[in-house]
Amino acid sequence: MSWSAVRRRHSGRPVAVVLHGVGSTGEFARRCLAAPLGSLGYDVVAPDLRGHASAGSCRDPAAHSVGSHLVDLQALAEQVDVRLVAGISLGAELALRWSAEHPRLDGVVLCLPGLTGPTTVAAAANRHVADRVAREGVEPVLAELARDPAALPW
């Protein structure tokens, strides 16, 4: 993980780490989420994940695993007091997994693809789940999805 995309003012404000998706950059994630998170009182740290942008190429596919990214996120959290974690696409999965192990966070922001844009089957499914989360809350929807035998293990 490269911290070249870090934007931190050493103001004593809480830190939000914003994680990008595959093929993206920390700079993109920062541009998407720094303003709204800043307005909520957070300084934003937006690192480049392994193999992306300033983090450089990473030839070993195993080094791109979710587990490797989570190790990098933990190393970052040991340098700054992370109070909120946010992610876009792959970054959202990383944020969700990391937050499960760090319940003292102020919050988690998950930005998943397909909630806006062209109408596709995937987008419709994502919209349906997003609507349910808005109506019912995260915990009951995740509990139901976890009971589905076809559900991913996270």
C-alpha cells in the first residue's frame, strides 16, 4: 500500500481511510469521498492499494489477495487513528471485512458499483439490496444474505 495519495492536515480531526477499487487509485477515491467526509469532520487518507498507481506493479497474484490488502490496511491503521473506513467496489469489501474486526469505528461507508448508471441485471439486483438496506437496515439484510447457500463467505 502506498500512502502517496494521503491528504492529511494533522489537525487532530478523526481520520477516514478511503479505499479504491480494482484498476483505480487512491486519488480517485479521495476525489469521490473527501468532500463529504471532510464536511462530517474527518481528515481523509486515500492510499493506493498494492499494484495500483504509486504503489507500483505487483507481479505475484497472491500479493493482490484480499488478505494482503487487509494486512496493508492494518499497517496503515497502526500509523493513524482510523475512525471511519470507506471503500468503492473492492475497497468496499475491504472496508466491510476490516470493520468487522474493528467495532470501535465511527462508521463504514460502502460504495458498490451498479447502484446508478445503465440498467442491467446486476444493477437492478444491487438497487434492490440497497433499497432493502435503506428500509430494513444493514444487519437484517446481511443476516438473510448470509443464510443463502450461494452467498460469498464474507
